[in-house]
Amino acid sequence: MLKNYSINRLLVLLVGSGYAVLTIDSIFEHWAILTKESWAFVPVVFSGIGTIIGLLAGILWRAKWIGAFQILLLTSFFVAAAGLYFHILEDEFEDKNAQNTEQEEKEKPPLAPLAFAGIAAFGLVGTVRKWQAEIVN
């Protein structure tokens, strides 16, 4: 089945699967704070939507799904930037005692949100029309 797919289509399927992995990882990593911080749901929900749209774009390979996926991929850069803020800079702007700040710094991997930007970069390469072998309207 996959041998008839173009490299672009396979990249889009790979990126859609990558969003599925990010969904699972975000659930596990944010499990302890999901009830405390409403912002912790953003990567879980966003990567879930990315999984659905990415796999639909890869399987159906229609212009409207590819366009929707490109919008999601561009939005993914904003999600990565917001995640960097919450993982790195948020503690600098809040008044907390030093003990709580040290504990939270150990729990927050500072560059983890960049996974959204990396996946988006691969997805955008897969959806660029210059390299597409075929597309069905």
C-alpha cells in the first residue's frame, strides 16, 4: 500500500504519527499539573488535533486537507514559542519563593516545546508544492 505513496505523502504521514507520539508524551509529562494549570492542556489538545488533520491529509491527500495541515503546522511554531515561555521564562516574572522555583525547574524540561517546531518543519517540507509528485483536488 505505501509503495505507491510519494515521499511527500509519506512525510506527512510520519509527521501525523509524530503528533500522535507528542499527544501521548504530553499527557504523561503534564499529568501531574493538568488539574492545576489549564495551560497544560494546550499541547495535549493541539497535538491531538495535529494527529487527526495530519493523518487525514496523508491518507486522503486532497488540497483542502493539505492546506489545513499547513495552517496547523504554522500554528505549531506559536505553540512551541508559548511552551518555551511556560517552561523557561514564566518563573522569572512570578514572585515565588526559591524552594518552589527550584522544584519546578527540575520538573520542566526547558527545550521540550521545541518538538512542536521540529515536527512542523518536517511537515512543511512534506507539503511544499515544489517537491510534490502528485496531488488530487
